[in-house]
Amino acid sequence: MKMIPLDIAFSPCPNDTFIFHAMVVGCVDSGRFRFIPHLDDVEALNSKAFGKTFPVSKVSFYAYLKLKNHYEILDSGAALGYGCGPLLVGKIDCLPDPAAKIAIPGEFTTAHLLLKLWHPELTNVEITRFDNILEGVRAGKYDAGLIIHEGRFVYPRYGLKKIVDLGEWWEEKTGLPIPLGCIAIRKDHPFTFYKQEIESILKRSVTYALNNQDASRKFIKAHAQELEDSVIDGHIDLYVNSFTFSLGETGNRAVRKLEKMALAKGLL
């Protein structure tokens, strides 16, 4: 059977490389598809999603909510859970001060949406890559930084303290897991016809990853910002969970709640 090439985009963060490894290198049955991986920073992927660059792509839930007329969520592959939300950190507790300059990892990241839901008056933000934020705050370029991914494990090394855990704030307010990122497929692309098949392959890849946790380590380290095994393990343990295998009713309810809150604040 002739294999169908399918471009699929995800971030270089350990949770994504962990769950996608098996399907892109051939450790699980990929059916009719030959997956062609494209790795980039999540905000870069958000921007490319607005341009419909890839048929299947990781996007922040905030970006998805703005693009939901053009994309559908895959049931598998999401970053969603408890105790895994973005952190606002700084040298001192300078917030909520509307004049404080805050580094954010992207305009369309869910982290930015949560910041706006938490304190809408905090508008003095500067967009920078997530892996530049901690050094920028330490150097005094920013008063505070909104950190995601590996940053939450290493920020004390930069002499910074936690100002607020926006995941905790969300959980206290809603009682639901925080939806951070998802895998979306374009509605206008022919591959939409194979949505359920692609979901099944991704679920096999997640299952393989969880049952063979060392198999993907070389692939993960080839793309990770932090190479320490303890940081990689902590990252995977935090962001890969039952919701990664399937959003389920609770996961979908969390997405609907995020959309409702964003609409109420005029953020969509």
C-alpha cells in the first residue's frame, strides 16, 4: 500500500516529543500514513495555524478558540490537567501593578489568556520566546515573566520567586483541569476525512510512550531546552496524563468553560 505523507506539527517540549515519537519514527502502526514532523515553538505554531500552514498541528487552546471555525480538536494529544498551569514569576512580588512590564510567551498562548482573565489591567506585556523569559527577568529587562513548559521546574535557579500560579487560580475558580494546548486538524483539508483514524494512531503512540518510557529519550533530548533527565521526567509526568490519551467529558467541559470565560471578557 502506498503511504500517504501527512505533515504534523508539534512543539519541541518533552511532553510533545514523548507522545509523538512512536508515530513519527514508526514504532506503532501508522496505517496509511507516513507522518512528516515539523517542530517549532508553540506560539510559532499558533501563528502558522492562523495561516493554515499544516493540516494537523499543536496549538494553544486560546488560539484554537479563535480558530474553531477552521479547526477541530483531536481527542488525543492535549496538554490539559491539574497542577500544570503557567506561573508568573519575578524577583519581587510586583503585581498586580498595571505598570509592571511582563514577558509573555506569545499573544495566543493560553498562558496569556489566563493572565488577562486573572487581571485584565495587566496590559504592559512584551512577547518573547518562552526560553528567553527567565533570563530576561533576571537581567531586569522585565518586572515579571509568564513561564510555561520547562520553566516552571528551573525558575528558582534564576533567583526568581512565584508571584501566582495561574493554574491554581483557574482550578480554585472552576474546579476543572486547565486546558493548555491541543492537537487540531483543519476542517477544510482532505485529511479531515481521516480524523478518527489519525486520533487512533495518536492514541497508540501515547500508549506506546507510556509503556516504553526510555524509547523516546534520545528523540526528546535532541529537541529539549533542558537536558537534565530529572527536568525531562518532571515535565512528562506533569503534562502527560489521562487527558493526553483522551479529553473525555471532563476535558471537554474544561474547554467549554475556558471559552465561556473568554467570551464574557470579550477576549474572543
